Amino acid sequence: MPEILVLVDHTDGAVHKPTLELLTLARRLGEPSAVFLGPGADSATEVLGRYGAHKVYVVDAPEVGEHLVTPAVDALTQLAGRTGAAALLLPSGPDGKETAARVALRLGSGLITDAVDVVPGPDGPVTEQSVFAATYQVTAHVTRGVPVITVKPNATAPEPAPVTPLVEKQDVAFGPASAAVRVLARTPRERGDRPELTEADIVVSGGRGVNGDFTVIERVADALGAAVGASRAAVDSGWYPHRHQVGQTGAQVSPQLYLAAGISGAIQHRAGMQTSKTIVVVNKDADAPLFELADHGVVGDLFEVLPQLVEEIRRRRS
Amino acid sequence: MKIVVCVKHVPDAAADRTFTEDGSTDRASVDSLLSELDEYAIEQALRIAEADGADTEISYLTVGPDDARDALRKALAMGGDSAIHVSDEGIEGSDAFGTSLVLARAIERHGFDLVLCGMASTDGAMGVVPAMLAERLGVPAVTHVEGLTVDDGTVSGRREGDGATVSVQGTLPAVVSVTDRSGDARYPSFKGIMAAKRKPVETLDLADLGVDPAQVGRSGARSAVDTTARRPPRTKGEIVVDDGAGGAGLAAFLTARKFI
Ligand SMILES: Cc1cc2nc3c(=O)[nH]c(=O)nc-3n(C[C@H](O)[C@H](O)[C@H](O)COP(=O)(O)OP(=O)(O)OC[C@H]3O[C@@H](n4cnc5c(N)ncnc54)[C@H](O)[C@@H]3O)c2cc1C
Ligand SMILES: Nc1ncnc2c1ncn2[C@@H]1O[C@H](COP(=O)(O)O)[C@@H](O)[C@H]1O
């Protein structure tokens, strides 16, 4: 079975869900090995094994935390060489994509970013991507070298396939480029009580129509066990933090249910939510373009519709 | 200080973008414009120059077909000094590897202290060219940042990365990419538009840059598109006008779909 390297996305050893999705996809292509950078591998090994990582390569060197991206590039490039891996899977995000790009360049390999699915094919992995604001589906494959692929969150449901992983500490020779960009301070993203935006089954988003106070959106989100999203207009107005922005320059989400209130539906917003399974829209303007995507739409004032929705959810549940 | 800003001419995102038969972006069927996300890079270059006085020289660089020149004119209308247009039939069909190779050779030829890029192009949206440029040029990459500051030979910014917000710093020369939160871009003034007409635009081809045509274009591409398919349009569902029971109706819909 060919070895597939999966770069682990974690905070101090707490493994994030997209990594489990990568391991699940990697099992279609061969035998997954997890590449764990930084401290905390001990607490991660069990869950990595549960999702099918036969090996866990641990690179716990100070460079990993002190510098940006390039330590991961050195580690993955060298591990790809040592293991003769058949493919590399990384999470899609600024860090994952830049790491992938530089690794591919060094390996003389091809690169595919933002895959929403990966399946085995006659000439190596075949990827699926959503492009042009998610109006097109494209399948593609790498034609040169060891395929390097970054995968978006929610590409597949994580499925357990327990094994007891072999844990191997790996030494990496960090090149001068690894010291080039220093991390002066690092603030890990808060994982609040609500689900993560890109990982959630349900996302409830608010836009300019919310007019300042996002409590009305949060109440619906909590009633449904959902993550909170926001349009760029809402974020730019300072009503909600940027990490909640959905769209071209924010998160691209693909939940089972996307509920948008007070969002008009600009192409840049649609680019981030168009592939959601079910879309519900509340807007007082019947001509808002987002209604074109809606499975169910309510033309009305969100300050009346949403509180009534929350009330009704409570009533139906009790 | 010598600043090179990489700008891309892209099909208008608001238009109906499609593919040609061979799976590359159909540039003929829709209007193209300067990628909006590159305007943020231009804005940062102009602000650095304003703070630095007369010592800063700004050049724009684009790799693309003839009409990519329009992107350079728009950039020059915003400000800056000169532009370089790399155009060659051999470049058609390049992926990020080919594009970054051509950009890197052109940047080396021109000389630079700082290369500024957008966070991603609005058509390909891979967001990998800046990282590849840094790798090829062998200089630090301070990418995906806002709150950019350049001083005393260093460049710093704040980056919202995958799991954390980090503040990062590198030394010049460097490649920097900025996000759409780095500061609103200015509009070209009438005076700027007139002045842009007199600013020099150099045109180069692969031979000028000594780039082997086998490394770029379709022949140099490292991945291949197998299929492209338009997603079936979503069928518009029921749109109800709230008559006082819109929220309850919504709850009924969500219950029917098993979300409640
Ligand atoms: C390069 C670039 C990148 C961008 N990236 C993104 C991105 O990632 N994400 C993003 O979202 N946008 C992005 N945008 C911005 C995008 O073009 C729109 O400007 C933005 O999405 C508008 O947000 P909105 O729908 O909340 O605001 P608006 O367009 O102002 O819409 C507000 C809506 O609220 C409705 N409304 C008002 N009051 C009420 C009420 N009481 N009840 C019900 N409805 C009400 C109105 O009818 C209206 O339809 C980007 C733009 C550019 C140029
Ligand atoms: N053909 C090109 N010409 C000039 N600059 C480019 C080109 N392609 C990409 N870039 C630069 O690289 C950035 C990221 O592009 P991408 O990796 O394609 O998303 C853009 O915002 C530009 O600054």
C-alpha cells in the first residue's frame, strides 16, 4: 500500500476535525501517515490512530513555533523524500496552501488547492474543486511528481478505522529560509462554545440588515446548535469578528443548512456559501439576489421573523 | 526603495465566467479588469512611497495577454512610476508554477527591495503565487497580512493563519501579500488617469527573460483538468411574504427537513 502523508492541523495537540477528514480521504489512496509538527503529539496519537494513521511522524523542534510556514516546508519535503510517499494531503487555509505550494515547488511536483473531494484514479488521485464562485465543478489530476493536494474542510465525513500507530520522531534539517520570517506573537483562534464556522453542519449568518447587534443571529444559532457567520459588510462595520466572515475573502462553507438574514447576496458572498445543501434566506427586500438560491425564503423584517423562529423552535422541542 | 507590485488582469467576477473546450478560463467571453484584490497591494505600495518620499520607485508587473495592459494602466492611474508587461504565446495555459517562474525572472531582471502582491487572484484564487515567488527568489515571505509596516529594513504585519493570528516580521528584500483588510484602495483621479498615459510600459517576452518555453504554458503545467461542469442551477424554493407567521413557517420548513 502506498504511503500518503497527511499534515496534522492542531492546537497544542488538540487535533482539528479537518485532519480527520484528510485521514479518511487518504485511506482511499493508500495508507495514511500523519505528520505532526510542534509540541503535543502525545495527546494527538490516539485520535490520529482512531482515524487510520498507521504512522505518526513527529517533528518537535523550536523552529516550528518560531517561524512561519517554511519549517513545515522543510519537514514535509524531507519526509516526502524519506518515505517515498505517493501523495501529500494538507488542509486548505493560508498556512496549508502556502506550505503545499513551496513543497510542490521543491519536489518538482504538481499542486491542486481547495479540493472538495479526492478519489483514486488511473493516473493518481483525482480531485474535485468548485470554481468561479462555486458555479462550476472541475475534476483534475496532477501530472508531475508526487501529487500535493490541499483539501477544504467538510470535504467528507470523518470515519473511524482504528489502528495503533507507530510513532516516529523525525529530525529535520531546517534551511536558512526557515529562519527568514519570525513569529513575534501568536494568538490561537478561540474555539468558543459554538461549532467552528467551516466545520459546522448548520451556519446562521447575518449581514448589514442586522444593523449592529448580532444577538438576534446568535439566538437562532444557539437554538439550532449552529455556527455564526457574517457578511463582509457586517464584519467591516465591526459588528462581528473577521474570522466569522463567509465569502471569497472569508471562509468558504458548505454546511447542511445555511440560514442568511439581512444579506443581499453579492457574488463575493455567494462564493462562500453557494454549495450549502439547504439555503434559507430572510430579507425584507423581495428582490435580494440571495433569494435565487433559497430553498425557502421569507420576505420580511429579520427582527420579527427570527425571534418568532426561535420561539417556535423552543415550542416544538418542548 | 524599489517596489514591484504584481497585478493580474482577470475576468470580471460579476460576469458569467466559463471555460473553453480545453478546460482553461474563457477570457474572450467576458470583460476583464484589474483584480480587485491587487488594488490593496497597489494601495500599500503608494502609502509606503508617500511615507518614504522621493526615494521610492514603484513598478507594476503583469503576466498576461495583450489586454492585460489595461490592468497596468489602471494601476498607473492610481499612482506609481512605470510598468512591465510580460506577454508571450508560450505563456498561455500556465499554472501557478509557470506564472511564478515568469514573474520571478522579470522581478530579478528589474531589481527589487519589496515585491507586493494581492492575497489571491479573483479568478484562480489559489493564493499561492506569492509563496512561490518567495521560494524562487530566495527571500522571506510575509504573506496574507494586514497592518503592514515597513521600516529599517524590516517588514511586519498581522496574519490570520489557519489556527491562529500571528504577528510576523521579515527582513528586506521580501515578498509581501496583503489582504482586503489592509486598507481601502484609492480611486484614480482625473489627473492620475491623464498622467498614466505618459508613464513608461515595457513589454517583454520569454526570450527577453531567458525563460525556457518548456517550463511554462501548457507544456510546463503540472496538473491537468479532466472535466468541467456547470453546477446545476439551484431550483428556487418557496418564497413567502411575512404576514406575521413567517418565523413559524420557517420553523415548519426546518422541521420538515429534519433540522429541528
Ligand atoms: C474583492 C472583494 C471581496 C469581497 N469578499 C467578500 C466576502 O468574503 N464576503 C462577503 O460577504 N462579502 C464580500 N465582499 C463584499 C460584497 O461585494 C458585498 O458588499 C457584501 O457581501 C454585502 O454585505 P450585505 O449583504 O450584508 O450588505 P448589503 O448588500 O447592504 O445587504 C443588506 C441586506 O439586508 C437587507 N435588510 C436590511 N434590513 C433588514 C431587516 N430589518 N430585515 C431583513 N433584511 C434586511 C437589505 O434588504 C439588504 O438586502 C467582497 C467585495 C470585494 C470587492
Ligand atoms: N499573471 C499574473 N501577473 C501578475 N501578478 C500575478 C499573476 N498571477 C498572480 N499574480 C499575483 O499573485 C497574487 C496571488 O495570485 P494567485 O496565487 O493566482 O491567487 C495576485 O494577487 C497577484 O498579485
